[in-house]
Amino acid sequence: MRLLSILMVVAFLGILAVPSLLSAEEFRVWGGKTDDFTDSKGRVWHGAQQENQSWGGWIEKLPRIAEVQTLTADAQAQAEAAGYDVELFYAVSWAQFPDTVKYQFKTGDGVFDVTYLVGEHWSPNNRGFDIFIEEDNVEPLYVTPSKDEIDIKTYSSIEVSDGTLDLHFAGNAETGAGDLNAMFSALEVVPAVGTAVDPKAKLTTTWGALKGSRQ
């Protein structure tokens, strides 16, 4: 009976460990596209012009599409130095103000690092908006870089407790910019370092502790 009780405890802990395993999934999309893209590191970036996918998608209103014709040599070097293929910056998903861009990832509960990537196709240092993640304004009064330049911003330790990670890009006249059309080129969501739990390791440790208590 004692052995049976121990096995039941281990099985129960295994069930508890499942959400930790699910929250280890990574999510990536690239703007202005419907097809998936596999980058040079083998990472899959889903086309952002989709909704109701198993991984998430845009919500409320389909974003518009724009192409970035060229990138400066400095912009290409910046992308490569950060570990991103330059292809990710050649298109955007955007909204014509006062419309906004809303996006959602079905992450499950957990803590995540979110990276925002953008290439400016038209409005040099004159596109202003706010970036909201989980309804928090993480980048108030943001202004995009010069034409043909890029920007990469990471927001760490974003906590999700309702199963979905929500992003919202909304033009803000307080930026003083003449262009309030919010946009993105790519979005990346990965579990924050140190938050993922390996269920097998957890069960091994628990079994060892229970076994030791019997000796």
C-alpha cells in the first residue's frame, strides 16, 4: 500500500508538470505575410496575416500590408548581429490610424520574453505609437527609426495568467509624430530564462526524495 501511495503521488506531480512543459513553446510571426518562413537557424516564423490559428493570430481587424523595399547596410548588419535574418524586416503588418493592430499568442500561462522587430518603409523618424503587452504600455510614445532602418526591442519577464499573450500597437498623437499608423515587422515570444520546468527532471527528483524517505 505504501508503494501504491508513492506511485500515486508521482503520477499526480506528473500531471502538474504538464503546464510547465506546454509553456516552453516558442512563438514567432513575420509581418505582412501569410506563408510561413524558416530562417537560417531553423526557426519557423508564421505568416502574421492570419487569425484563429492554433498558435494565435490577429484579432478584431485584419492588419494592412506594406513592403520595405531596401535596408541600409547598417540595418542589415544590426539584424545579423542580433541573430535575425534580414528577410524578416522587408514587410510590415500595419493599421491606418485610428485603427490599431492587435495580436494574440496562445502561450498558456507562464513568464515570457517578447521581442518586437520593425523595418521602416516610408516615414523617417515620424511614425509614433504605443506598444502594449498584456494591456501594459511597455513602450509609450515610441517612434520608429529612419526610412530603410530597423529597430529591435525586447521586453523581459511578461507574465501571462489567462493563457494568451496579447499585444496592441496604437497610434498616439502625443508622440508629436505626423504618422500614427502603428505596425510591426516581426514578433517573437519565448519562455523567460529559468521559468521552464523539465517534468522528467522534476519527477526524477521527487521519486528520489520519496525513495530516500523510505530508507
